[in-house]
Amino acid sequence: MGHGITPVPTTGDYDLAIGETAPGVPGPPPHHHTQFAELFFVLKGEMEFTVNGETRLLREGEWVDLPPNTLHTFRNPGPGPNKWLNLHSPKGFHAFFHSFGVPATQENAFRESVSETMVARVGSLAATFDMHIVLEPSRVA
């Protein structure tokens, strides 16, 4: 939703993607995964992460490792675009990107990816991809 995501094929039991986020673009709503561990590695720029209620800024070359059931979200607070690696283990989360992704070549791709319709669709189906949205942070599994 608003991020450029390029899935990278892997032979191991993990999913890898390269993400790019324009400045000021928020990440997904706070969420956790019960089955997936997740890692973000900042390749370029900055990413602000909120992890279990604690906010911290990551710069190029830094990462955050998120075990299952860790409430998290992120955004790009910087003045320019950022680029990052995202890893989910075990393999399986790419299905989320394939189901909700809007091809960058599509006219108005960014607008479509953050439309009310897309946000509602993700909100209603995210849990089927082990993405459990938590609107009240005190209610984490």
C-alpha cells in the first residue's frame, strides 16, 4: 500500500523482497504475524519503526529483526526515498504481495494502492495471510 515491492525468488524457506518507499509514505497499520519471523534491512535512506510501542529510527546499514507476535509498523520519515530488504521466514508471505500488489506500470498505481477500496480489502483479508492488524496496541495476541 504505497510502497514499491519487488519479490525476489529464493530456494530457501524464506521470502525476500526489495522495498522502496517515497518520503512521508506511511507503512501498514500496526500488525503482527503469528507464524512469520520478519527482518527489515535499510539499504538507502531512513525508516522509522514502531515495535511493540517503541519507536526508533534506522539508517542505511541498520536492521530490525522481528520474531513472531511482534507488533510493528514503519514509515519513511526522511526527505528522500528509501530502499530496504524484507525477509519473512518461513516462506509464504509473498502471497500477500501478489494478492494486493498493483503493478508499478499501471496508470495511477500509487493512487490505486492506497485507495479506500484497497485499504478496506487489505483490512478484511490480511489475517488470511497471517497479517493480524491491531488497531488497539494493548490487544496483541
